[in-house]
Amino acid sequence: MYMQDFFITENHLVLRRIFLSLDAYSLRASKLVHSSWYLFIRDYIYKSPSCRKELSLILEYQWIKAKPELSSFTSPKPIFHLDADTSNVICGMDSGQIEIRNAHSLMLEKTLGSRNHNCYTRVSMNSQYVASGFFNCTLSLWKRNDDYKLADEIQMRHSIFGIKITEGCNIVISMVDGNVETYTVSEESKLIQKWIFNSSSPRLLNNFDCDDERVFCGTSNGIVNVWDLSNGNNVFSKSISDKILQTFVAGKRGIALLKGGMSASRVQVWNLENGEILKDFSTERIRSCSLYANRFVILTPERFSVLNVNDLSRGFQENPCYPYQLRKNSWTCCKVLKDRLIIFGSDTHICILNFWKGSEVYSSESSKEGGHDNSPLKFVKKLYIC
């Protein structure tokens, strides 16, 4: 079983895990589960929504303390999507509601919206707002500094597939028809439509990432698009031969994971100004990846490698800067935040590494492999939510 989706704040790990029942629809979806989270969700929900079970778990820890503090919560309803910062954990529920939880106690502070069975809520937040997108074609904006009051709501033409709100209050959403729509927030906290971008690939949009300047997305039939959020122009559109699984915006550069074999095995770095491919790396089978600032980390079954996006000539560095050797075939997920690299194993092993030195700080097992704590980091509880 593999962890599929999780978020990291300075003090929390928020994880989701998906289990598939063995019917024709979920078997087909399972082939995509390591390749494309978005295709998996679309295929699974549209074809067989009733057979999904989820594992949701939140771990609280402190970076400095010798004995990390752990906590968890159980929700009576399945969690479809998550976002988090150092103040709150935002849970988008299958029921169409949104749960606001305290990021330290994990206690439920507020529930937003009304129940709408199998509505599947996607959420994103910045310091001012929570933006939510629903499979019932509703885009909602909630004001964080006004007790999460509903500020505005718009009915869309299609179901919302993905959503992200930037710190500059640009809201980018992808639709199930393959288009990308952008909104901005007025001084009166109202949603104002900005641009509609046509991906030229209906129902094939895999992934997008954005900042306050541009949107970078790729499709499963190999179309790469970059749009300028200031004027709505298409900066470039290119067709390549590979299936694009994930995209990341890293300043003026973009990173695309490409399909090779059963999962991603190539990484390309793009110049987002002109579409030039600055570097094309072949790698081992990528199980997980994470971007923080200018550092891009990929995790393979046996090791992790780090790419400095601003120094491509050095390539992915394993040694001597990052010499920590991972156990063979046991690693499935990674996330980097500031000076820590968090790695998850398929055997529920969790390892937190000093990102700059490669030394182990905490481990879910004993300290015999280099951990500094006799009371290791470990799961408090596994929560099966049907």
C-alpha cells in the first residue's frame, strides 16, 4: 500500500492513503496510481466512487524536541483533499463540507458548507482566504480573518478538477473539460474572472502548478502550456512525445516529470520564458518528488537525489552532499520543507533527515541506523475511514 497524498507544515505531517478494491474499474485506476494522482482520482470517482476507502492520518511533531509530539484525529466522513499551514489544517470532504482544524491541537474549529453526498471538495488556501472547488461545479471563497465567512460563490460550467490560490490572491482552477480558468479577488472579497486558457486536450490535463506570474501545466498526451497571468497570453505551447505526469513552477524555470515505462523516469527542466528545455535527466523509477525553493528532490526505491534548479550543471546530487543510503525497495514518498527531508516507507517507516547534511534526525524505528533519539517517531494510529 502506498501513501498517495500528504502535506507538510512546520509542525505537522498530514497524510492520506488510498486502498483499492478489486473490481474492473479500480484495477484500471490502480495502474495510474503511481503515475498520476489526477487521472487516478478522475477515473476512480467517475467510474466507481463507492468502492474507495481511505486512510487519513495526521502526525504532529517538533523539529527540535528530542521526543516529537504526535496526535491524530478521526473524521466520520472520508477526506478527499487537504491543505495546511502553521495555523490550520483544511480538509475538503467527500460530503461537500470543509473542516477547519487547529494546526496544533487538531481540534475541529469550524465546518463550512452543507452536506452534498459525493460532492468531492478540493481546497487551497493562502494567508487570507480558503478557495474551494466542488464536483458539483461550485467555486467558493471563504474569508479566514472573518471567521471563515463565505465571501463569494460562483457556479461553473463544469466540475472542478484542481484548484490553487496564490498569496497574491490569484485563483487557478482546472476543469474536467481540460480548460484552465483563473480568477482574482477584489477588495470587496468578490471573485472576478480573469482568463480562460484552453489546454487543447479535453479531459487530458494531468497537473498544473502556478505562482503569481504564470501557470505551467502538462497533459497525458504530451502537450506543455505556459500562460502569463498578467495578460492572459500563451507564453508557449509545445508538443512532446512523452506523457507528462507532474509539473512544478520553480521561479523562472519549470520542472516536468515524464513517463517512462510504468512510471516517471525522466525529469526535464524548462525555461518558462521561451519553452527551451534546459536539461533532460534520465533517472531510476521515481516514486515521489518534492520542490522547496530551488531544491527539487526525487525519491527512487533505493535512494533520494537532489537537484539545485539554479545549478543544473551539477545534475542530481547523491554523493558526497547527500550520502544517506535508503533501504532497498522500501521508500514510497518524500517531502522537503526548509532544512528537513521527510521520507515515508511502504512498511510505515518514517525518516526525517537533516536536508543539508544527509544525517538522520528522527526515525520511526530505533536509533541504530543513525537516529539521535531513543524514543523514535512513529504512527499513533491508523484510521480506516469508509
